Amino acid sequence: MKYTPREADPLFDSLEPVIRGLGMSLVELTVSRHRGSTHIRAVVYKAGVGLEDCSRAHHAILPRLELAFSRTEKAEELSVEVSSPGIERLIKDGAEFVHYRGRGIRCFRTDIFDWTGGILRSADEKGLVLQGREGLVALGYDVIAKAKLDYSQEV
């Protein structure tokens, strides 16, 4: 797995404080354009995130998105989707782990070709630390083939 520091993205940077003000974190923001329409997908997270939280986030960011995309030369159709990471979200990049401290994580390891699970205690640019049944396990991103949220690990 790679750890890719988030590059400066003006749209992400303008929406992230709004989401943080709602007590959540902005995990992912994707913008796709196709034939005059723009689709924006935001993934927001907090412990116990639900439909009400996604709805609040949608209402909070929609005015900024409408303003940002009304400045383009051509008026575009804009659709916005706000969702939670899901029960078994496949973690796409090592930089995403910081959002899930205290949550159950499962990692498929290339050094033992098996899954290791536990509660995420810490994560940085080099790797992560899980609290498993046998104690703390430190994993570098170089030995993680894939990882996902695992609510069966929750206390």
C-alpha cells in the first residue's frame, strides 16, 4: 500500500473546514465530469456516522459547490453525493488511516500472506499500529497489500 500525502486541492481545502465544523472528517472527494455535467462524491466520517450526518454535510457543502461550479465558462449540471465510508470500506491509501483511529481494521499482509486485524491505535506516513489479541502490531505500508474497515473488531 502507498502513502500519498494529500496535495493542495482548492475544492477539498474549502470543504474540509465545513465538514470538520460538523464534527466529521472529509475522507475522500472526487469530481468527475461527463458531457456537460459534474458529479461530486464526498465521503465523510465520524464514529457512528449515519444518514442524518450525510444529509447535514450535503446541505452544508452544496452552496459552496454551486458557487464554485457556477464560475465556469459554461453552466454545468451539478450532482452531489455524500456518503459514509461503509461498514467494510476498502482503504485506498495509507493517508486515509488517520481518520479511523480507534476503529477496527483488517490488513492483508504480503510478509505472511494472511490477514491481521485489530483496533487502529496510530498511523503516520510510515505505517500503522494495531491493538490485536496478542498485543500491539506495527505494520509498515510496504507489507500491506490491502486494508479495510472491520467493525467485527470493535469493542
